[in-house]
Amino acid sequence: MLSSIRTFAVLILSLWCLTSAAHAAGVVYEGSEGPGKGKHVVLVAGDEEYRSEEALPQLGKILARHHGFKCTVLFPIDPKDSTINPNISNIPGLEALESADLLVIFTRFRDLPDEQMKYLVDYIESGRPIIGIRTATHAFNTKSATYGKYTWTSKDPAYEQGFGRQVLGETWISHHGKHGSQSTRGIVAKGQESHPILRGIKDGDIWGPSDVYGVRLPLPGDSQPLVLGQVLVGMKADDKPVEGQQNDPMMPIAWTKTYTGAAGKPARTFTSTIGAANDLVTEGTRRLLVNACYWAAGLEDKIPEKSSVELVGDYQPSNFKFNGFKAGVKPEDHELK
């Protein structure tokens, strides 16, 4: 009898530990009915400025509730108290990538431990699709001897400028618009009006207070610009465009590309340099990212004429700035109520 009680107690403790670990690692949104049902999206947050830790839970909720995708959102976690801390290179729970059908990454200059980085690299090289948002062009600043080539300044002649340039199409270059004072309006690239990712999107639907990033033209390989970033004179959606060289030519802010990794299988990639937490207040910006998830997952024929992107829950995103994150928040605070 005593032995049975002890066995039961150990079982309960083990289940509690597993539940606690799951809470510490991230949050899971089980998909409802929809075209994405049966697909698992893993969204990885980890930047110090643009509030990816707020943007990705909202994107995950939209994908799960309105479109049926199962979404796992992972965060940079402070091991001292299990709170979300964007200034720390520690993202537990990346083993979720083993069952992922799509990776959405929004990290900046992460120097992750090898045991965490391995899950990301295994996924990146597997031929499965990848979506990079904003600072994902400079996702890693790793000092690892094993994974050094993925860093944003990689000098590896076969992998110059790392994950950003090789996988997504560009590394960190510059702020093309004036940071914090010139916002971004999306203009559909000529000839791309009928691309599935742009279904239900027209000029001006995409807007965000984050500025346009500079890229080198043309983008490498088979990169295909879909949306160009028109630099505006101010921080309102109806501000006028800046005159002069900032908009001549306009920089791509969303594009597709193919990446063939170690597995030898071509993978679809999509990059959007707009996507800060407060960029997602704009319906068209949310629709761009939702449609891109469909396309990346091979579901482009399922993209509605105007995909549902209603905000889920109370979404009051923080403005982008360094050390502007909400202290004391834990992954479970992002659970659907």
C-alpha cells in the first residue's frame, strides 16, 4: 500500500514538473477548425526592441482561432524567475521544432547555447518552410564554434553573412527610413498583384510605425520582392511620402526566396521587415503575415479572398524601444482565456 502511494506521488510530481516545464518554455494555442488544422507552427520570439514577445502571441492566436493552425510560441526566458526577458539569449522549448511544419522567427542577435541552437539549425537545414520577421535578418550573433556560420556577420565563404543573407535573403544593413520618426507604407511590387500572399491586400493597406530597413538590390538568388516600403514623413498612416532618394528606389519590405539546406530539399522562405508589435495594429500588416503562413505551409490555394485577421483578446502593444518590455510577464500570461 505504502509503495503504491509513493508511486502515485512520484507520478503526480512528474506530471507537475512536465506541466511547469511546458509553462516555462512557452504557450500552445490548439487550432480550431480551419484550413490550417493539422499543421503545427512554431513562433520564436527574442528581440530587444520591437516587442516580438507581444507580436508573436497575437499572431499565434489569430492563426489558431481563425485558421486552425496549432501554434507554439516560445520566448526568451530569464532562468532566475521564468519571466520573459528579451535581453537574455535563452529560449527553452525549441524541441517543439521537431514536429513543426513551419517556423516563424523574430529574433535579434541571439547567442543561444548549442543545445538550443541545434534544434533551430536542424529545422533550418531540413527543407521545411521559414518565415522571418523584422530583425530575423540578423537573428543570430553566435559565438559558437559549432554554429558560428549562422551569425549575421559570418565570414564563411560558403555561408557569407549567415542565416539572414543565406536563408532569408539579407542580413542587417541599415535603417533606410529615419528610426522613430518616419513610418512605412506598403506598396505592392509591380507585377505581383496576383501573388497569393497579397490576396486581399492593396497599396496602403500595410502600414506600421517601424521604419523601412535598407537592403542591397537586387536581393540574391530567386528572391522575389512582393511589397515595397514607402518612407513617410511622419508617424501616421496618412502622412505624405518623403521626397527624394529614400523612395527612389523604394526598398523591398516583404519578399519570397528559396533555401536549400543540408538535407538537399528546397524550402520556401518569406521575409517581412515590417512586423513590430505595434505594426500589427494595422489590419493589412496582419493579413500579410497570415497569408504568408498559408503560402509557406503550401496552402496558398486555401487563402481566402480576404483572410480573417481580427485581433484575439485585448491587444495593446508596447511601442518599440530598447528595455521597453513589460517586466514580470510569464508565458502562461499569454494563454487564451
